[in-house]
Amino acid sequence: MDKKDILAIVMLAFVAMVLWWPALSTPTSIVAFDDVTSAFYPIRMMSSSGAGWNPFVSSGSPLTADPLTAAFYPVDALLFSLFPAHYAFSIGFWFHTFLAGLFTFLCLRYFGIGKEGGMLAGITFMLSSFVVAHSYAGHYSMISTVAWMPAVLLGVVWALDKRTFASMLIAALPLCMQLLAGHQQVVLYTVILAGLYALAHAIKEAWTKRSIMPAFAPAYIFAGIVIVGVLLAAVQFVPTLELSRHVTRSGGISYDFATTYSLPWHNLATIVAPDTFGNPVDGNYINEGSYWELALYVGILPLVLALLAFLFMRKDWRVAFFVIVGVIGLALALGKHNPVYWLLWKFIPGFNLFRVPARFGLIWTFAIAVLAGFGLDRLLAPLKEKQQSVLRYCVMACCVGAIIVVLSALAILVFKTQLLAAAFPLVANGYASRGLFEPVDLCGRVEGLIMTVANDLWYAAFFLLLSASVLLWKVLRKKGVATLAILLVIVNLLFYGTSFIVTTPLSDAYAIPAHIAFLQEQPGIWRVYDADGAIPDNYQIVWNVQAVQGYNPLLLKNYVSFIKDINVSERVSPELNLLNARFVASTVPLHNPDLTLLHNSTAYVYGNAAALPRAFLVSALTDTIPTVKDVKGQHITSYTYDTVTIQTDSEAGGVLVLGDISYPGWIARIDGKETPVLTAYDGVRAVTVGAGKHAVVFSFEPRSVSVGLWISMTILLVILVIVTFIYHPP
């Protein structure tokens, strides 16, 4: 690596910083992305304190076992120890955006591509709509995991070339980091990409040497990398594996759910014009599915350069590989619109665990970025006369494309009134009914949508012409083609992406409504049931309010079954009483004789006198949930994330019931002696206690974490020993 490589890396960091400057320059604000404010920030507040259990959401849920928490991810551990949690997200988004570009650059350089091609590929991938739009959605763990995708591929490529045991062990480190970063779906896609590369490498070896035997080595190396990577990440993988057996997705999900957010065919238009169906930043997005899930935009020039790579270098097996992989990624993104996807869901492990097939667009995005790097590298080399002729045709094609796009934009403006009349009922019937638009704002939003689409087409035409200019510059044999190409991609993608980076002051993001302030004043330990969205998802963690519900994609199936019949519209369900729900919050009045109105401001807060104490004694467990008159409340002396201490006092003893959800890993000790934890009433924890006074301590001590940690440390030690004393890299 020379000075120019270092300069290119610094440039990648700077470009990523320009994108994230609105967040980096406001350290008192938090990125105003839904999943950050509703999930990642609240969870990070707990996990940074070392908590393993989350008592605020869904009557309790495992924290470290949830991969989205990324409790053992070294990068986050460092960032969140150096910066306040809200600002660490800004730093983290920037850093992982940069990492995505850096690892793509290094991957291209290892392929033998020049600095310019590697830099353009890195910029294309890190500023692509997949990265930027998912950042806007607040998918922090996804961006953190995506950043390691090129590094995993680079490790596999390097290990296949070196073919040593030590290189296989070292190549597993990026996969370990990706597993710890938390988004398992992206890990699956990365393994598919790297596995396809290993397969292609094996086929090439067998074809070159006219023997099947050389093909086995790449298979062994790739399998070894995956196994070692998983073992290195066992500290996260083992608890997550335990959790997977208890969530609603265990055993797989239905085909209909698995194909939620499949890429519609008409969405292929966003490859050239990303806002064809509106933009969520402008509030006029109307397409089926979320904008970020269907994002395919990589800029205009990278598409042109990828095409040139195919035209000029298709005999290079790596170019052919990325062309095929890009097509496969796009085909899989179609999900239910591709009949082959059902076969994959049915017979290929992993496909029945995740929804949103459109996320396979990540593989398409990366493939195009790599091909663009190959294309620029070839463009900078001397071209034969036939290739010069092809280049001229490409210039003309870009110009013709620009003309077609301009005519389309003009047609939209000329027939704006007719389009508005046609689009209004479509949007009103299809989207207002689902609550996406306010009726008073609908007309303005539809008109704004039409203008957004027209403007998007103008921009597409503009960048098509600029792309043609870059190619023409090469045809004219002028210098500076690489500089022009890189600058054009930077301008194109920053122009697209910067509007997605929005922040809000932390104090405004979690401003406490009056009804929450009222709840915070209530004494004792209790839960609140949110009848209809009076408490934003997971904000109760920040507000220190324990709730019956909350947002988590990995819901415990026994808890879902337990609360499925809870209803407060007419009567209060016994299950709600068992969960110690002393309060019910609602945005509308409730006509329930079991509830008493206590507060009415930003929301209605009702008292539930029938709620059972958090800890109580019964003489014996039955199939029926008891009432207040049937139990004797017990004193909770300490209630923390992972530990609950209860002082019991009874003449006859009985069963101590704690109204917290049951889950493996909870240990009970009575007067210091461990005792079995029972599951009471199909949902909550309990222990049998004797007569008299006893100190009962429930503590969350999952063996899966300690076992996983032992495995991870052992494998890491083995790698260090081998690399240090056996393998000496040049």
C-alpha cells in the first residue's frame, strides 16, 4: 500500500463524512430515524450497562441474546464507551459507511484493479441507496453488518489464493465481526455471495486442470471459514440460537410472510430514477412497500461503467461472476414475483427465516459497484479501435436515454392536470385508507409527488449526459477521465443521499408527554398496558416505564400466545391482571367498568384495581389465574434489570409467583440455596417457598452466554497461537 492508496482511503472517509455531516456537526442531537429512536437507542441505554434482560418491553425479554442488540460487537463497545449514546449513533453510521467503502476499495485492489477503480467502487457502494435509505430508516445493525460484507468476501478470496490453514483462520475474522454486528439476514446474504464465489473458483479450478479434485479445496476452505467464524462469534451465536427456539419465527415463517416486501417489477425503474414513486423525506412516497426496502439506486455512471466492464471484460471470470451474481441478486429480490423463490423458501435453509426478499438488492448493489470499478479500470487502459467504437455507441446510448427521460419529464409537466386527476383517486383509495396521508394534505402530496417524479427525471437526464461526457472525454483521448468519473459519482450520490440525513435534539426526541409524567409519579412496581399507541414503541425504556407491549421482531412465542386474548374494550382480561398492569393508557376514551379514569391530558390513563401485585403468594398453582382477594402480596426489596429480590413472609408457605415472563436462564435462590424455577399460569415465573420469612432472589444467569464466551475465547486463542508461532506472513 503506497501513499496514493492512503490518500484514496482518506478521501473515502472524507466523502462519508460529507454525507453524515448534518449528524456529526450536531453532537447534542440524535439522528431522527425511526428504528434508532424506537429501538436501538433505548436498547443501547440498557446494554451499555451490562444488562442481559430487558424488563421494560413485553413484560420482560432477553437482551444480550437478541442479535440486534450487538452486545458483544467490539466497534460499538468502543464507540458507546467514548461518546454519549445518542451521538455514538452518528459516529457509528459515518464509520460503518466509511468501512463499507474501505473494504470495497481493498477488495478491488486485491483483484488487481487500480486505485481509481477501487475508489469509485467504494464510493458507489457506500453511498448507494441501499446504504443511505436503510440509514434513513434507522437500520443501524443492518448498516453495521453490511459494512463487513466486502471484508468477508475479501477474506474468502485471499484464503482461496493462499490455501493455508492459518489463512483460513484469519479469513474467518471478518465473518465473526459481521455476526457480532447483529443483522443475521445480511450475514446470510454475505455467506451466499462468498459461497457462490468459492463455487465459481472451484469450477474454474476444475475446468483449468481438467479434474474434479482441485474443486474440493475451495469447498473445504469456505466451509472452514464459515465454521470458524461462527465459533468465534459463539458468545453471540449461542445465546441467539437459544433464543431462536423460543420466538415466533422458530421453525420458519409462512411463504406469504417471507415474501413481504418483494420487489415489484415496476420498481426496476428506480434503478435510474430513485424517486419514481415519491420520496419519504418529502412525504409523498406511494409505492407498495417501504422506500428503503426497495432501494436499488447506485448512480448513473456506475451503471454505465458496469456495462462497459461486461462489454470489454466478460472473458475475465471475475467480471462474469459479478455479472451473474448481480442478476441473481436482482432476481431473488423479486421474491413472490419470481416463481423460483418458492422453491428456495421450501428447500433451502435460511430462506424461510427472514422476510423482505427485496433486501437481496444488496447483492445487486455490491455487484454493480464492483463491476463499475472494473469498468473504470478498463476505461483508463488503452482501447482498441473496436472498443473505441463500442464506447462511441455507449455515448450515443446515454444521449438517447437522456432525451427519452427529458421527454418523459416534459410529458409529466404538460399533462400535470390529467395526471393529478388520475393519481388522486388511486392514492386516496390505496393509501389514505391505510393512514399514510391526512385527508387535508392529500391533494398537496399528490401534486408534490408528480413534481418529485418530474424533477427526478430531470436529474436522471442530467447525470446521463454527464456520464456521456466522461465517456466522450475518453474517446477524445483527454486526460483526467478517472478524476471526472470519481467526482461525478460523488456529486451524483451525495446529491441523492444528503437529504436523508436528518437529526433532532435529543430533548425533543424523547420529550415527556403529560400522561407519561403522570405515570412516572406513581409509586411502586407496576406495568402499563397501551391500548392503542399512547406510548411510542420502546420509548418506555427511556422514560423508565415498564409496559406489557413493545417493539421487537423476535417476539417470544409463549408470550404472544399468553397475551393474544388480552382486551380492554369491555372488560379487563385476567392475563393483564397477572402481568401487574395497574394502568391502561389510551388515546381515546375507554368504556370499561373495570377501569377508573385517573388522568386525561395528552392521553387517557386508567387505573386497574384488579391488577395483581408483581409478587404474590398462593397456596398452590391451578389452571385459573387468581384474583386480588385470593393472593397475598410480597415485598420486593430490589428490582433491577437482571435481579429481583423478594422478602416473603407467610405462615403456611406456598408458591411465590412473580409477574414477569418466564424464559430459560432465570435462576432462583431461596436464602442463598438454588431452587427450581416454575412456569405459572403458562407465562410467568414462580418458586415454591416454605413457611416463615425467606429471601428469594431471581437472577438472570443464562448458561448460553458463558458457554458461548468460552467457545469464542478458546477459538481466538487457538488463532493467535497459530498465527504467532506457526504462520509467519510475509
